[in-house]
Amino acid sequence: MTTLIIGGTGSTGSKLAQLLHDANVPVLIASRSGTAPGSFQAVRFDWLDASTFQAPFEKDPSIDKVFLLGPVGGEMQNVKPFLDIGVTKGIKKWVLLGGAHGDKFGPLMSDIHAYWQDKGSDYTILRPTSFAENFAREGAQSIKAKNEIVTAAGDGPVPFVQTKDIAEAAFKALTTDLEEFKNTMPYICGPEFLTYDEVAAMLSKVLGRKITHRRVSSEELHATYLSMGFPQVFADILTDVEALVLKGWNKDVLSKDGGPGYKYVGRHTLREYFEENKGIWAAV
């Protein structure tokens, strides 16, 4: 039986695809281009084009599990037709990659959750906190050019998580019957809480040059994201998340032991990520 990965060319989806492949689980990757890396089978899929929703099941009728990354800023009306098709096809397990700060991603995550509960579906909704990989994306240029990390998070701590840990959680949700992944919505965290001052000091040691944490207001940060060409919806999300970090949301919510299914703690540290990818931040 085959696992369909919607968003399989992204950082988490591609790592999940490899984990499944290594475990001899057939994989079909759905992407807007209809292509996939390496030897993986692929099919064209676009959340904004409902005519593509049947294509995965036509290409591989043996699909019985689905990992999906919904459209950022999308609405249930974009997603429900595909979920309906999946239910009629007898999908046995759904895994959604959401976000720890769910309300900042709009109602889509909670709408999908309510849908699966209503249908009696077997599901897991993964809610990762801030990605370690963010330092290689929106944070990379300021580190390379100005030796600084710019945030509106103040002294708020963050349990940065690597996408390889998110992929491992998704793999377990799809391939095991562990209670923590049975109709649950676990937060996905890294193994340690760090402030951005601590992150700057850590990165300084790894790179061998002084990196500082420059604190700005939420308004300044939002304007910076827009100036970098980020769509409004992404700029809004990233800024709102940092406002929650500033208020201590991460420590208040993610340091709790809420029992099975409340939290999944990854194995890989932020320091490991910096060491493995230090070339990204070579000075310009």
C-alpha cells in the first residue's frame, strides 16, 4: 500500500519520503510541478486547482495513507473536496503538518481537525514550533551581511526543531500504532529552549565571528519581511509568532508534560544544525 505525500518536495516532505522509502513503503509525491527528486513517483497536485485532486488516486489506486501540508492562508473550501475524495477512497490514516501557533494560521487547521473527527477518521496533526531551518531562510541574509539575528522576540525562549525530527514524527504517525499519534495533535519541539541571545552566542562560536541579536519592534520586523519580498500572509504569520514568543507562550505551553499525544520532543539540537550547515552563513 502507498503513502501519498502532498508537499513532498519541501524540506519535511522530502525527508519523510526518504524515511518511508528506506522502510520499503511505496511513496507517491504530489507537487504543483508534478515532479519529484530522485526516483520517486510524482503526480501533479495544486490546492487551488480541484481538477488535480483525483489524479493521485488515478495514478496509484493503492494509496491508503496521506501526509499533507495544506495551503498557507487557504480555507476549508480549498481542502474539503480533496478530503471528501480521500474518505470515499478509504484512506486509513491522515497526517497533517500544521503549526504550534495554530490560531495564527487561520481556522484551516481546526476546520480539518473537526472534519476528521466528524468522519471518524484516523488522524494525527503535527504542530511544530519554530524551525531550525528558518536561520537558513529568512534569517540568513542578515547573518551573512551584518552578523546579526533580527527578531521581535525579546528574551522569549524557543525550542527550535529540525525538519528531520518533524519527518521522524510523521513517519511514526504513519507507520506505527503508538498512542501518542492516535487521533492526537502533538506539539513538535526541539530538545532545548533557547533565547535569541543564546542562539547568537552559539552561532558566534560555530562561525568563529561575533553574531549579535538585534531587537526590533513587531512593526519593524513586519516591514522587513515585506521588504524581503515575503507575501503579506507569511509576513503576518512570522510576526505574530514572534509576538507570542515575546510573551513567553513557548515556555508556558511547550514546557508542560501533557501526557501521551501532547508533545513530541526531537533528538536533534540547534547546535548540530549550525555545525552541519555553517557554510550557509559564510560572511559576504
